[in-house]
Amino acid sequence: MSLLGVLSGQVVELPDFRNIVFIPAVAQRKRNKMLKQLEYFLQSRPYARMWVFTSGERVTLSGVRARISEMHRRLSKLNAEGFMKASGIRIVFRSSELGSVERSGSGEPTFHIHAHAIVDLEKKIPKNEWSRLLSKVRSWWKFHFKDSKQLQQAREACKYCVKPSDLEALTSKELGELHHQLFKLHLVQCLGDFKELRQKLEETKLKLVRKYSEESSHWELVSDWNRYPKRSSSKEHEAQRSNSDGPEDWLVCTLPPSFALSNTAEPIAVVLNHTGQRISENSRIRKLREHCLAAFKPPNAFPS
């Protein structure tokens, strides 16, 4: 798979990894759609805040799974507590992280397990009442808990579960054990109203597109023209099937204008087995170029 700049012709090959969430490229791919939906959800939640929950002392690699599972159970129980419901507060998103990797005296890697959670507030809560609520949460949670003030960006809570640089500190055997410890754990989970919103979006033929103004930007729902893609013409279809080694220059889908390839936005195509020989003949690519090329300015590539 490759990303192709429809107008610039720039090509970036997508790395091919197993679906393991602590690999940065996989984490970025899996969180991209969710991050858009989370930003859209927060547009109408001006009082949403981020809470950070720790799980106690650092834990060795062999105890990662049990520690994360216990933290998730406690967060679910906290969400159901009476003082949370009475205050009109609910955790709608949580993202678990392993924290920085440090070696113990015996040389075994240890992790600082914690979670970033987004809490949705029905209304603004008076200062004294808010302070009492936070005291109840701290008392109930037992471990270190922090209210990180009003949420500025969804990215603050939707991060990598482990820093890419920390993975380099682990041996191949330790990486294998980490995969075993995290296997099928829901490190990122949507809850409550946000979960319901995501389900509704999946049931419709709509997608989220960022709209820009002079002062700011926001997300809007528009028709998803990739949800039910049209069939290629018979001529294109036969040409792509003629190669017995697999289709070359196969257009998988086209994406809205993006800065993914440079600091100039342009429509992006996802292409299978890109060679550059036949992709320009694709009718969809031709139409995009006809409509957009006149307004396109050659990009300045991001510095390496």
C-alpha cells in the first residue's frame, strides 16, 4: 500500500506490520479515525476535562496484563459510583499507557501504568462543589489522581500506549512478552455517549471533514463517497486483472485533501502495488486532477 499525492505525484509507502497496538505506525493508523470522532464529540462538550489515573508503583513486565486489567475494572466501577452520577459526570473515553520504561536492579524492564480519561460534564459545576467531588474521587481511587484542567485538544488524551523510543530499549524477547501481556486488551475504549455517537456514525453514509475559517477550524459531517465505492469500468478492471502477480496501480480509495505528504494540502489516493504506470489512467484520478490542479500550489516538502 502507498499514499499518492493526486496533484503532486508524491508517493509514500505505508509500512506493513502485524496488528500490534504498541507499534507506533499501527497505533497511529488505528487511532486516526477515533481521534477525528473524539474531536467532533468534544466540539459540543465545552466543559469536558481530562483526568489522569495512576495504578500504583511501577510494575515488572510479567505483571503488566494483571495491572492494566485491574485498572480498567476500577475505572468502570468509578464510572458507576453514586457521587459521579449525582454530579452529572461520566467517563466517556480512556486511553491506557505503559509510561516510560526503566530497568529494575535485576535488569528487568518496569512500567508506570496509568490512564488518561476524558470526563463529560453536563454543566459547569461550582468551584466548591467541584473541589468536594475531586476529593471523593481521590479518596475512592487510592492511588495518585490528577485533574488536568479543561481539555484543550483530544490528542492530549489519545496518545501512544508506549513511546517509540522506549521500544528500542527492549530486547526482542521482551517485545514478544509485551505483545503477550497486551494481547486483546482494550487499551483504548470509548464509553457512554461517545460510544453511542461512534455507533451512529458507523450506521450512516457520513464521514467527518475538517472545515477551516480565518480564525479556527471545526469538524462537519458530509457524505462519504468511499463508503460504497462505484465499480471500475470494465476496461480498467480487465487491465488491472491482467497481471498474474497481482494488480498494479490498483486504486483502493481516495481521501479528502490532507497535509499527510507535505505542508500543502491535496487529495490523497491509497494505491495497491504502486508503479506509476497506469494510475494516471484511472478515471477518478483524472477527474480529481481536472477539478483541483488549477488551485494547487507545488508543496514544500517537510524537512527530514
